[in-house]
Amino acid sequence: MAGGYAGKFLRVNLTEGSWSDFTLGDDILKMFIGGSCLAAKLFLDRYPLDADPLSPENPLMIMTGPMVGSGFPGTSRFSVCARSPQTGIWAESACGGTFGPDLKRAGYDGVVIEGRSNGPVILAIDDSGVSISDASSLWGKDIYEATDELKTRDKSAKVLVIGPAGENLARIAAIGNDKGHFSGRAGLGAVMGSKNLKAVVVRGTSAKAVKADGEGFKLAMKTAMQEIKDSALAEGLHMMGSDANMDLGMVTGDVPVKNWTSGGEFDLASNLSGPTMREKYLTKAHACTNCPIACKRVVKVDDGPFATAEGPGPEYETCAVFGTMLMNPDLTAVIKANELCNRYGMDTISCGSAIALAMELYEKGEITKDRLGGLDLSWGNMDAVLELVRQTAYREGFGDILADGAVHAARRLGGSAMDAVVHVKGLEAPMHDPRGFHGMGLAYMMSNRGACHLQHFVLATEQGMASWPQLFDMKDDYEGTTSVGKAALVYNSENYGILANSLSICHYVAYSIRPETLRDAFNAITGFGFDFADLLSTGMRDWTLKRGFNNLLGITSKDDVLPKRAMTALEEGGAAGSVPDTALLLKEYYALRALDERGFPKAEMLVRLGLDDLKSRLYQ
Amino acid sequence: MPIKAMTQEWMDAYKAAIQADPDYKSIAKDWEGSVSLVVNPEPARNVPEPIYLFMDYWHGDVGDFVVCDKEKADSAKFVMTGDYARWKQVAYKELDATKALLQGKLKMKGDLPYVVRNIKTVNKVIDILGKVDTLWPDGNK
């Protein structure tokens, strides 16, 4: 068996209350590696694509990769995958924390959950076996409360939990791991809720199958640790968290402001920045299992209207979406909004984006105070925002409209709403403005879960956090506001970056170490003997597989578009006057990806990648 | 008339350019502290020895701008080190200094969050650097 794998997967049927193990051959593992790539392969092979995402027929997959549990930095991760109830297409959401390594130690590379329980249940997995138990006493509790209770029962347990948003089938619901780590995007918490699955609890103590020994691994490990120690990026992430981007991004035109309509709010950004958080509210940095970077923030707000007990702090995305996007200059209010989203179990990007939409429509008079139940949704009114966060999680009042995300909300609200949403394929864009970085615009158009900054390494390469000329042809420095040369950069950055979610390694660690080090560690663990070309080819297969999945669900070239607002130039800020040349970007990119005019992978490319089954389905 | 790079005359010109910039004073109003640049030698590019440059910035004003020894360079609040060719790329705006730092092409000793918070000041002084009429040791582009 290939190294790094526990050697078996768990299949659970909640309708039947049954479970069984299954295995996959080395040939499959070598082609699809693990994480979200392997999940997509399993989904295509075994499940109906057209089932309602909130029906029992939509499987929920929790997958690790071969590096998870090895002790290599940044490999605590796992991917949760399903068909998205928010977008209707492929959904995956990678998460750090503690769950992944323990699942491996409990003997499983992944879990596939089918069906629907009659009532709320907990799925528990440990070295000695599997059990399904009643979760009635946990149903209704928020993620922090449920996590605390589950850890009271077993303090060593690692838990995945949904909150009220998932229970109420909000299509922007997230899944939380140990309070501070989330599979946030694309509504996977609602899929879990639709199965009446409140929690998955793992406790793994076995050391076998997760320890990679050997001189090659030791050397790669030692090299990685030194590279991380020498990395200014890693240092910055440790000191300021991902919110280090706020100050830098405001200068370069990366940070969206006032629902993507403004630029250059430097004072606003400074209040919300990583240095400010560090200076005023940080109590300590927190790390996922085996991570020397420790980018996670633990914060506390002692007093004021948004006082918050010590707990997980916001990432950059949250600081932008509940800060600059809403014209809110108060970081304590962002911290409170983050805590509420964590507790209720909602994706902060989707939730904040939906509220930004509502604020804009309120300003335009398209939503009245009466419709909001008396809330004054003026820009920056964070008391109203926090109440709307709560209503969204519980589908109360106007929150019921926002609970399915900005695109669903815009459809229901009509008027100018849809023109005010920045999304691709139904998923709200993360907080990186494609007008400031045209490559990111292309990446949004082509990412397989909709607008996404985590299905590739474009953020690192286009913004200059990393340069890997040994891996593919690239420059040290790219100008953000040009589309020339970006298609190839995006294509290559996808092929390398998408591997993060199959190998299950953190982006920040991958940015901080050389590709040679990652390759050597991967080979030392798996024994696959991949060179760079093999790695990039595997990434190509991963992307193409998921594209085919979406093609089978009706996605075509017509869906590869940036919305009107993202194509409207700003008058000020780092991205002033700039919009991506989408025609150029798509033309060059389609050629590189071997996509036909419909946006389908060409048959010869599918064959070259060993995706013959997919070819048969796309070309039947 | 171009001035030979990394000489005292060049430092004087750089200082004068900063003082003459209409926007520098307001952009750099919050900046406190000296910066030194350490230029690693590259004999093949006519830089046979390390070069140390010390620059004192204070709330929009500038103080000492001198070619110095290692000891004085090390005394600065921020010490940035890189190969000669990298510094030249930065001056020519072929390589953004922040990106160079993140990619490990330049190294910095000092308070990174402070630099991030004041990134507009950093960008401004580099922008002015590129405007100094310079004669580089290995020739101009």
C-alpha cells in the first residue's frame, strides 16, 4: 500500500444506521491522491450528481490526504465535500485544526456520510470502532456550546459540529472544528444539517500509518522548518495573522470597500488591520496541529458595546467583509461578528456579503426599515448587523432571505440587487478585488466551487508572496492591474495550488517552503516518486475532474464570467480605472486547459489525464 | 548628470529628493526610526565589498543620510539586507520591496507589523529612490 494512508475509508449510512469500511487501490490513490480530489472521484463513481443537495442522496465526504498525520508542517488539514446547496455545483471546503490527524490515527483516510437520520445524531469514530448516538440534547446549541459539551464527555475528542445555521439549513452554513477552524464556504454545514448530523467526533490514538519515517522525510522536515523560520511571510503571518493583508491590500487595490463600490479607504483599513489587532486585542497566536507558523488569532475585547470573551479571532476575510465592505471602522464589532458567525456556524464571507448587499439596497430605498423589522441598516451600523447575523442563522425575519447567501437573496429581492452582488457561479467572491489583480479575476471565473481564492495559489504568485520559477515559468513581480501574461500564471498556480486540497497541506506553509521541499516530503511519505511535472499533471487532473463534474451539472462557458460590478472600474484606490480583460484571459486560459467552446474539457485531454470514465459521460 | 550609486553624494541627492517631494511629509508623518540598507557584494557587478547605508527618518523629516560602517548600520531600527542586483531591481521598480521581502530576496531585521502599518511610507521612499539620477556600478539599463 502507498505510504501515508491509513488504508481504509468509512462509509456511513445514516438512514440505515449502518456503516462499513472500504478500500481503494494504489492506482486510484496515485492518480487522485486524497482530500477533495479523491472525494470528487468517489462522488462521480458512486453517487447521483443530480440529487437535491439537501436530500439524503447527496453524500457528505470528509477526506484527509496522505501527508496528514505525518507531522510535516501544515498537514493537519481535511476537506469536506458535497454538492453545494448554495451553488448547486461542486463544493469543497478545506479546514485546519485538529480533526484531520485524529481521523487518520483512528484508522481512516476519510468518511463518506450518506442518507439522513430520523433524529439528531452524533457520529463517533475511534480506534475501537464506530457508533451513532442520539444528539437531541445538543440540537439547538451553538458550536461553542456543543463543542464544550462534547469535550466534557471526552476531553481528547476532536469534533466537527454544526450550529443553528446548519440545523436551519441556511445555505451559507459552515462546519466548525474545535471552535476556531471552519469548513466555511458553499454551505456544507447545511448538508450536514440536512442529514440531522449534529457532530462528528473522532478520537485517534494509534501512531501507526501516520508516522513517516526514513531519512528522506527527516531531511525534508528539517528543511521545511528552516525555510519557515527564514520566511518573512511566515513571520508576518505569525505576528499579524492573515489580516496582515489589510494594510498592504488597501494600497494595492485588493481590499473591497462599501460592497465593492469604493477604493482607497486607508484610515478605515488601518483600524481593521492585523497590526491593530495585535496591538489591542490579541491574547495569543494559535496553531493548527504541527504548524510552526501559528497564524490563528486568539483575541479578547475587554469592554465597550462589543466586549467579547477570549476566543478565536477574525481572519482577514472577516475583517474585510464585516469591516471595509460595511463601512465599519470598529475592529471590536468585527470580532463580535466573527464570534457570532462562529457560534451560529456561518461562513463569514457569505454572511457579510449578503448583509453588504442589504445595506446597499437599504441606502437606495429598495429595502425599507419596515421590511427589516425596524432595523436601521445604514452603512456601519454594527448593532443592526449583529442582529441580522442572528436572524440569518435562525432564518428569522429578514434573515431568512439572507440565509441562503447573497445570490439567492438578490433573486428574491429583485430590483437592482443582482447587479450589486459580486459572485461567480453563485458563490460570493472572497475579499480580493479582481480589478486590482486581474489574475484573481480569472481564477474566480474558473474555480470549480465558484469565486474562490483557495483553489489555487494565485494569491501568492500574483501578489508576490512567493516566486517559484523552478516550478513553472513566472516572474518575480507582477503588476496586478494588467491581464497580459496572467492566464498562464493562473493556469500554473492552479495546477500547483489545487494540490493543497488533495495533499491536505496549508496554503501558508506551501507559500513559505520551496516546491522541492514539498515534493520531497510528499515522495518520502507516499513513495510515489513524483517530479514537478507529475505534481502539476496531478493538479491538472484534479481541476479537470471537478470541471467535468460541474459540466455534468450544466456548467458551461456562459458561467465563466465576472459580474457587472466587478467589471465596473473604481474611481480611486489601487485598482482605480482598472478592470480585467476577460476576453483575453479566457481565450488564453481555455487554450491552456484544453477547453472547447462550450467550456468542456476536450476528449483528448481527458484521455491524457486518465479520465476516460468522465470522457464517456461528457461525450456520450 | 547621473550620480554614482551608493556614494555619499548619491545619499545626499536621495535625501534632497525626499525633502523636495511634495507628498512625503504628510505620508511619512507617523514614521519613527532609522533604516539601514546593507548591500551584499557582487564582484562580478563591480560591487567588491559590502556597502552600508544609514538613513534617519522622523515624522516626515529626514536626518542623517550617510554611507557608514557595519556597526552604525546595525544600530538602525530597521536593517534591510540584500544582494546588489536585488536593490537595483527595487530601484528600477522591477521588484517591489515588500514582495522581495516576502520572497526572501531581501531580509529585514526590525518590527514587521510597524512596516506593514506604514507601507505607504515605505512605498513612497522607494518611489523617490527610483527618481534619483543614478549611475550604477554595473551600468544602467
